Amino acid sequence: MDTFRTIAPALARTCWTAFLALAVLEIFYGIPSFLAWAFLLSGVMVTYVSTRPPRNREYPPPLEVAPPVTGRWLAMNSPADKVPSHGTHGYGQSHAIDIVAEPADGSRPAFGWWPLSRPNRDFPAFGAPLLAVAEGTVVSARDSQRDHRSRNSWPALAYLLAEGFLRDIAGPHRVIGNHVTIDLGEGRYALYAHVRRGSLRVREGDRVTTGQQLAECGNTGNSSEPHVHFQLMDHPDPRHAQGIPFTWTGVGVPANNETFTAPDPVVAPATSGKGELP
């Protein structure tokens, strides 16, 4: 079953793509195809089965790592409330968490009907430093995708759902957007998604220390507003990964809608090595 869960996202994308292609042929060219509905049903079934919790699945003990941010934040889609936290085991997201900067002064824009979208600079998370949660080696680092405007209104949410469907068909790189992946050793990897365009401070092959800044929080990929998506997984490629539980030193695992304050990191002295930036 674990093997099926790793290939399920690609299988579902194939079904969705086939459905859309056959539907276009029928709508615009009058070519009837009952296969379109067969692919649609198959896509729904694959998605449903792959997102169900595994029977008798025993996850490893949570790995304790440092928080990926500093300051006051709010947790969303937390594994403290349910697993899989994002409604799917695909892309190693079973124990992923989303967090948004939540200053005590309430300066984060509220979700509502208007405005339909906002510029990223309106959100306190945008540009916040992303920190290495442990010592490790950068195995993937991308920051070429653009930061799009927010989708934090009811009308924009409907757009986000349709957009997310198309992003999923395109593959995980369009879902997670710009990202950094750190090899923590012993088959464990930390993924930071939705990274700000052009903000990388590390390259593939760099050694990083706990608390070192990797990049900045952005709003790329399948994202409603600037936020940090963080997860641990057992493979560097999300397409083949299973999620790993985590706990943050001094914070734990914050529950949905729980605010927490991550302390300033204690950064170890940087060591000279491969790919070090000036």
C-alpha cells in the first residue's frame, strides 16, 4: 500500500489529464467518449484511496528539530489535529504543517469577501527568514517561480481550488513552488515550500548549520497567502516520499489556530565548504 501511495499522485494526474483531453474533444469537436467519465471516476477513486489513513500504520517517533522560523506565528493544517494533516499522504505531506506570521498587533489581513486579493507585502510572513532546523546538506534549492498575489477571499478561494487542480496535474514542482530541501542524515529530509523568488542564500551541496538562514518566506506554488509549509520526509523527492513526524524544540507541534512564539536561533559558526556564498 505504501508503494501505491507514492505513485498515486502521478496516477491521479494521468487520469485528470486524460479526462480533460477527452472532455475537450467532446465539447469542441463533438467526439463522444465514455472513457472521459471512466478516467474521471478513476481519478476520484485513486485520490480517495491514497488519502485514507493506512491501516495499522506505525509512524516513527517524532524527530526533534529546531523551528524553521522565529517570532510569533499561527499554525494551520497541523498534524497535531489529524494525519494526514493536508488530507493526503501524497508528496510526503502526512505530517506537514502550514504556519503564517501572526503579529500581536493583528496586522495580518483577515480572510473575507473583499478585497479579492492583496499584494504580498501586506502580509507579515512575506520575506520572513527561513532557518535550517538542523545541520545538514542542501539537496534541492529552487527560487525561479514568481510570487503571485494572495487568494485570501471567498471568491479567490474558488479560483485557488481550480488553480490547485491544474498545478497538481503539472506535478509537485508547481504545487510546492520554490523550495529548499535539506538532507538531515539517516534517511530524513526537511522540505520548505512556497519560498520567495530570488531569496535563496544556499545552493545544492552546501552544508548548513542549525539556525542558518536558507531563504525567505514567499507565496509561490499552491498557496493562498505568504506562509511557510514545512515537512519532514524519508526521500529527497516528494513524489516518492513518506511523511515523518516532527516536533520543534521549545514549541512542540502547535495545533490548528494555535499561536506560538519561536525563539531566536543559536547559530553555530559557519564552516567553509562547498558552495559557500560570499
